[in-house]
Amino acid sequence: MNGRAEARGGVRVAALEARGLRKNFGAAEIIRGVDLSVPKGERHAVIGPNGAGKSTLFNLISGLLLPTAGEIRLDGAQVNGLPAYKINRRGLSRSFQVTNIFPKLSVWENVRCAVLWSRGEKYTFWRSVEANPEIAQRTQQVLQEINLISRKDLPAGVLTYAEQRALEIGITMAGGANVILLDEPTAGMSHAETERAVALIRRISEGRTLLIVEHDMSVVFGLADRISVLVYGEIIASGTPAEIRGNAKVREAYLGEEAR
Amino acid sequence: MSDAIATPAATTPAQTGIARLAPWGVWIVLAVVLAALPLLFRSGTALTMLSLMGIAIIFALSYNMLLGQTGMLSFGHAVYYGLGAYFTVHAINWAIAAKLPIPLLVMPLVGGFAGLVFAILFGWVSTKRSGTAFAMISLGLAELVGSSSLILRSFFGGEEGVTTNRTKLLRLFDWNFGPQIQVYYLIAAWCLLSIALMYALTRTPWGRMCNAVRDNSERAQFVGYNPQVVRYLAFCLSGLFAGVAGGLASINFELANSALFSAVQSGNVLLATFIGGAGHFVGPILGAVLVTYLQNMLSDVTEVWQLYFGLMFIATVMYAPGGLAGLIMMHGPIWRAGALSGLFGAYALLLAPIALVTVGAVLVIEMMTHLGVKAAEGTVMKMAGISFDAKSGLAWVLALGSLLAGGGLALLAWRRGVAPAWDRAQGKAREKGLTV
């Protein structure tokens, strides 16, 4: 169940690691002992049927929910129990399954807000947001990357769905986090839009660690270095795309025809 | 709202003189206007009203740091206004008694400091929660401070409050602040400074994050910010400026009393901010000016001015949730597209029907008031110099008739005239890529 990094000699610390992670909502056990280790620089996909607990897993890792038991480590340091904003400051950033942006702010402001903390601006109220040119430069760079520079002055709420999804990714990456969690980034997109989104995800995850939940199997198998299969709150298999494709248990539980 | 990307400005030597002043244009104009207003409105009533407007502007802008900027609905903003007033009055009295060489000019700072300190204290509790819980805590705190003010007589002076004499402090340039005009200039100076500072605050990293927290506090956490800290800072700074406004009010009235803490005061600032428009920085300024004007004018004209005020608030909430500023800003893209003139023609169609509705509504309200409240004076009443019987059938037919006819005509003018004209104008703006 451990990642390649440890298999290679156990020296390198995983970028992201979960051990014995559990989450109960009342009597219902949604996450039932998840172990997951993602080495630095890996693109790791989590797949599984609806209701398997994929989004809950993301919510636990990113600090939106507190785990009932188990621990989460980011670059070796324990982060479970920390509030979401502190986990984010330690270099973990996430996107959401349902678009989660600042709808009344301009596209430019959306991205800029995501840049501020990482440039050390914190809660500064004694100097202009434009005082540090790095902020505008980084914002500009991100907007070019997500191809929304021409829309920068529009309120984010009026963008098309695909544009909002791109903005969501832009906000997620703008702070320069080393670990990026994307929750179904291509859900609801057309084929052409999905292709563009995948190309974008591939670019922005270059040199970073990516954990992605995705239903579109062509995206998963095209993008991921390794795949974990989550079924009823447990990871039933973890391996390279080829290994997962060939895994009988996975085929039975989930993949079925889709994997071909 | 648009943010130019920071590029090194290529200025030629010829540009530097006036161009360097250009970003300050608005502030220079505002300063000139504030300085010139007393020359246009010379009467004592006008000066008093201008002074009240200045105070109301600071108070409403401070309130909008919460409501419009950060999305926090407070029902107890008068707490910081009132405490600012009391501390200023006590500071003035103390400075007079101790013969300290402190000019009146700096006294609003005491109010601001008091507002800040109590906001730091109370905000520590109230900003732990957001939304409805925050609103309820703010209401509770307002009640708490309001009732304490009647119990702690030594500080709050009971029912009568605490009086002071603003003329007894150290004089600068031979100004004793006896005449209202001098008080006006004191208020105007603080008003200009406060507006500038509060505007500058919206342009800081924290100020931008206030808007982000207002829009989506969950997302703000995932870009590294703790929404509670953002809200707490907004609360503290807003308390500071409310305290400055309260300090100025106490200087203006030479009095601080428990009415300053009242729910009415907290309600008024909410109404002014909302009617002016919480979504734009200038909104509360417009709202404060309009509401102060109406409160002073309407209360002279009619006994039920609060009813009109309430109707106006309901109309704003229902038909113009962006307030006055929202209505004006809606026209920005159309103006830039050069399509405004066509729209004004259509608006002119609305004038007569709206006048008719207003006349009808005013008649109905005033006749009902007269019959209900002033029954002892008989049924004959006088409006706009005309005496008539409030029980006569003709008066009622006229009143209800103009109300209904005006309403019908307004609806017709809206559907046939304004709505299509608006669509056309919007279309033009859209063609030019000025709106979506």
C-alpha cells in the first residue's frame, strides 16, 4: 500500500500521506480506514463509484472536515486537526466538485485573492494591494495559463461553466501550492472542453504533486501515474493504470466496461 | 473596479505636472465641494444639515465596511458611535478642567480610539460567528450597552446625558468653534479624511479579502485566509470610524446622551447604507446625504415621515436592491456606449405617472392620518395651501383615482417604453463589448 518512494528505500518522505483515516457521520462510516501515500511529483487519481467517499476524503485531507481517526501528513508533518487555511498555507490547495469561486469579484480579483497569502501579504491593511508588483505579475501569469486573460474584468459569476471551471483551477494553483487536489475538474464538460482542461491540468501539475478525483476514465488513464480505487470508504487497489486495468477486484467492483 | 496591470508608466516630461495630480482628481474635487458648500447654502438650517450629513457619511461608510464590504449585517453599530460620542465629551470636559492645551480639532480621535477599543473587545465575541448569529449578537450587545448607559449614571449621565462646551478648548487660528460654520469645517475636514482612509482601506490586501469573504468565506479559507480574522479586522476598523462619527456628533450637539446608542440610530445607519447602495463605495455617501435630508425635511412637513421613510426602504429592497448607487452604476456601460439619451426619453414618460402615484399615495396617507390621529381637530385639513374635508367622497375618489390611474399608467409606460428602451440600450452596450 505504500508509495514508490518508500519502496525505493524509504528515505524520501511522501508529499501527501494518509494513515488509518476514518470518518463517521453519526452512525454512518463513510471513510473506513484509508491508507494513501503520494510521492512528490506524482499525479495520483482516486476513482470509485458514486458515494464511495471520494469527496469526503478530499474534505478530510484539505481540512474542511475533521477525521474521526487516523492521521494526515503533508511533507511528513502532521496536518490533521489544523484548520483549512493553515493547511493551505503549508502548501496544499484544492478545487471543488461544485464550482466554488468569488462570484461578484472580477476574474482578475478571484485569482489575485488566491495569490495574496503566498506573497506574504497576509492581512495587510496599511498599503495598497498594488504596492507589490509581483502580485499583479503572478495574477497575469495565472490568467494567461488558464486562458482567461481576455475576461479578466468580468464578474466571475457571468463566465460560462467551462470558464468557471478553469477559473476554479486557476484559483487553486495561483498560490503556488506544491500539493494540488482537484475534485472532478472536468465534470459536466463537453469533449472538447475536457481535452483543454486535461491539457491545462497536465501543465499546472508539472513538478507538483497532484491528487485528482475524476469520473471520466479517459482523463484518469491519460493523466495519472498511479490510481487508487475507493469503494465504500476503503481503498481496494492502488497501482499504475495498467495494474488497475488488470485488477479483477477493481473490474468487478467498479470499472466494468468503462475501462476498455 | 478595473485593475490596470502594473506596467512601468511611460510618462513624458510634459505629462508629469497635471497627470501626477490626476489620480487625486476626485479628492481635490471633493475637497473643493466640501469647502464651497457653505457658500451656496448660507442659512443656519442648511449649515446644521450639512454638518449632520458629514457625520452621517462617516457613520454610514463605517457601517458599510461591515455590510457591503465584508457581508456582515450588524444591528448594533450605534454602540461604537455612542461610545465615541461619550468618550469625546468626557475628554473635552477633562481637557477643559485640567486646562490642557489640546485643540478641538483632534478630539474626534478620542472618539475613534474609544470606538476601536470597544470594537476590539466586543468584536472578539461577535465575529466568532457570521451571518444570522453575528447579527443577533450585535443586537444583544447593543441592548446591553444601551441599558448600561441608563444604569451607569456617573459616566453616561442618565436620561439627560453629558453636556460639554466645545468653545473652551485651546484655540487655533482664533477659531473657537462657537459658530456653526466653524463646526461644519471641522466636520468636513474629518469627513474628507475618513472617506479617503476608508476608500484606501478597500484597496489593500485585507480590503480585497473582505470582499472575498463576503462572496464566499469557505473559498477564502482555501486561499490561506481565516475569514474570522478578516471579519474581526473589519469590525475593529469599522468601530474606529463609527467612533470618529460619534465624536463629531457630540461636538456638533455639545452633548452625548443615551439616544446615541438607540436601536433607532443603528437602524438609521442600516437604512441609509441600504438606500444608498451597499455594493458600491459611494452608495453610503449618497444614502447618508439623502436620508439626513429627508429626516430633517420630511419631519417638518408631515408627522408620519417615518412611514414615508419606511415605504422608501421597502421600495428600495424590492425594486432596487443595489440602492441609488446600484441604479446609477447600471447605466455606466450604457453611458459609455453612448446610448443614454435614448433611455432618458423613455424615463421622461415615467415622470407624470409617478408624480400622480405619489400625489395619490400622499393624499391617502395624510387623510388617513388626519382622520385617525387628529380626529379631535375635526375633519377639515389643509395641504399645499388647499383646505378640504378629509371625509368628503370627492377627496377620496381623487386620491384613490390618481393612485390607481398613476399606477396603471406607470406600468404601461414601463412595459411599452422603459423596458424596450432599456433592452435596446443594453443591446448597444453589449455590441460594443461593454457589458455581457
